[in-house]
Amino acid sequence: MSFEQQQAGITRWVRDTLGAKVTSIVRQRRWRPVWRVFIEKDGVESSLLFKSTRPWPDHPYPLRHEYEVLKVLQDNGVLIPTLHGMCAEPEAIVMEWVRGGRDPGLVMEAEESRSVMTPDRWAASLKYMEALADIHRIPPEQFSGTELPFPQTPADIALNSVQRFYAMCLEQNVVDPLMEFCDLWLRRNVPQDLTHISFVTGDCGQFLSDGPEMTAIIDMEVGHLGDNHHDLACFRGRHPIENMGDLPALYRHYEKALGRPVDFHKIAYQTIVFMSVGYYAPLFALANRAPGGDWVESAVQVAMIGRRCLEALAEIIGIELEQFALPAPRVTPIEDMALQKLADEIRSIPTSPGFEDWQRGVIATIPEFLVNQQHYGAWAEAEDLNDAEALLGYRPVDLNAADRDLVAYIKAAGPEEDVALVRFLYRRMLRKCLVIAGGNKDHLVMVEMEPIL
């Protein structure tokens, strides 16, 4: 739909459903289309939030699923924005706009404005952990009217959501060695003592706060029935790109609120689950050529999440990982000038209500991203092929062929090859991160996974 069609659909829904008048519509900077809609009714002004779906398929749950989940949470007194219904065109959940701020949810946004933990945000975080314990106590049977399958086995409890993401990757013809290895390792290493089933948010730690008060819990698009330790692992996966504060203190506060001890080994395992989901989702965006979305954010997330996932895995299996640095950059003055010129031209394009400043900036990051690819891309490709040759016993003709052959190799590999494969895949992901950072050791893409065991 065009911006004008989206505006017309939103305006029509507000008029027909609420009997109100739209005064302004502002698109927000998020992964998926989200609009703040200013309305007026009987002389009273207020705001709504319309949350739609991303421009490409990137998770296995329909928008209606999130709406039904939110209704169950609302019925149980969970502090979510008040729901007003669903809009058909554009398809969107309609809810109250809630006051409060949050940390950047995107890596490149966080790189522009570093996340900090203030005393007020910490106080709100502790309240969030108490609310999270309440969510995990909701009887899972209450979600029977949603898209959520009820887990039957320890493997279902541990993996019921990530397996849906993996299946979706296969449906989209994604060929990726790390994706295959994560799937294989997770299925081989399911904790067999899992019996407790909770509703888990799936992407935990997302809430709004105003001063020390938590004002709303948000984003349940990948909520599912599973192991409550998954939500605790989300904090570890997000931190410190989004500064979540003192994680052990948060876990202790949650444990006290829940009245049941947490298992740090299960958090470690669910970290791999969470990071796998986080890795799979942007793979869709990289493969999609349709307009819209944030292509550079996807490329950065694949590299950073993939590397951090392997760091978490290395801790579990007890190995050290090789570190190395970039070589001297390839000198490309003409390409550098052209790409910078293109970025400058993009940033000078006039904005409009349908083309916000942040949308223009997202497009401009593409040529800026390509500068370091010019400088170091050939080195990374050659080293990737060298590693593939050492593992496979022959040199693939290119990276696409290497990925196909590596996937076949990983599918046939036994657990005795886990150490070698983790080290191999880590070198690949570290190269991607180094190229993106361009030698800047303080770039967020280089932040390491903090140990937990």
C-alpha cells in the first residue's frame, strides 16, 4: 500500500470505529510499520498507536496472533496499552499511545545514540521483572484460543518457537551454515528435565517507562508457550546493545517475585535459542529485494547476533575462540568518493509525511555500509574460502557454493565435530563484524557476549 492509502485506511478506521477525527499521522522508526495517530473527539485530543506487519515475511506468527495474545494478557491485568481493535487496511493492531521512553531497539540506532541505564530506568526495570513473573504464572491453557501450539515434550517446551522460525527459513530457501548448525545443536542438547510450561514473551525486556514507573509492556509478536528461562535469556542477548543493567540482580529480583529458583544452565541454553531466532529473522530481509525495511540493520544483526550466539555456545561447551584483526584496507579512492557522494545526495532528498528523515537516513546507510566492504570484503571472502577448503577438503568456487556445501557437511556431522564447527563459524562471523566496524573496536557490533556460567 502507498503512504496515501495507509493514511486513508487509518483515517477511515478511526472515523468509523471510534467516531473521531484524525489530525496527524507520524510513522515511527521501528522494524515494522508503526504509526502514531493523533485524533480529536468532542474537543478532546489523544493519540493512538497502529502496529502493522513488516514488508517481508520474517516471523511465523500472523498479526492476529499478537492481538489475541495481548487480549489474554490484558484480561489478566498485565500493564499493556489499552486495545481498541484491529484495522483491516492497513492491517494493524490499534492501541492507546502510552507515555514513556525506551532504549533503541535497533543496533544502528543504538550506535547513533548509546543506550544508558539511569536510576529511574533501573527502578522501572525491577517493576518489569515483577510483572514478568506475573506473566509467567498465567495458566498456559488460557492461550488456547491463539496460534500457540501446546508443548508436549521437553523438545517442544525448549524449541517450539525457534523450530517455526527454522521451518520458515527453509520455506524461504535460505541457505546458511550457522542456521543449520544452531538447529542441529539445539535439537541434540535439549534439557530433558523440562516439564513446566509458561507463556513467554519471546523478545523480553521491551517496556516503556516514565521516570521510575513502568508505563506499558510492549511487543508480543513472537510470544509463545515454552520455558520461562527463554525470557531471561533475552536480557542477556540484548545487553549491552540495549543496556539492561545488572543482569544477575535482575535475575535475583525475578526469582524472588516468582518464588521459584532460576536455572542458569537453562538460561545459557535458551540464550542459544533466543540468538538463533534473532539470527534467522534478518536473513529474510537480506534475501528480500522488495522496497522498504532496513537492509543495513539486517546485515549488521546477522553478523553481530551470529558472532554473539557462537560466543554463548563456546561458553557452554568450554572452549576459547580465536581472535584476530583486520588487515590493511584496500585503497579504493574512486569507489569511496562515489559512495560518499551517493550517501550525501540521498541525505539531501527532501522529506515529507510519507518519507520521514529517519527513512531517508536508513537508505543513506547502504552506500555508507559499502565503503568498508570495498576496503575489506575481498580479504574476508578469501579467508572464508580458505577456511571452507580446510574443512571440506576442497575449495568451493565461490561463497554461494561454499554455503551449500557447508550446509550439507553440517547436516552429516556428528557431535564430535561441534568444537571445530563452532570455531570455524565464529571466524566467519568475526570477519563480518570486523568489516562492519572497520577497525573501530568500540563499535557496538564488536560487543562480546557476557558469560553466565
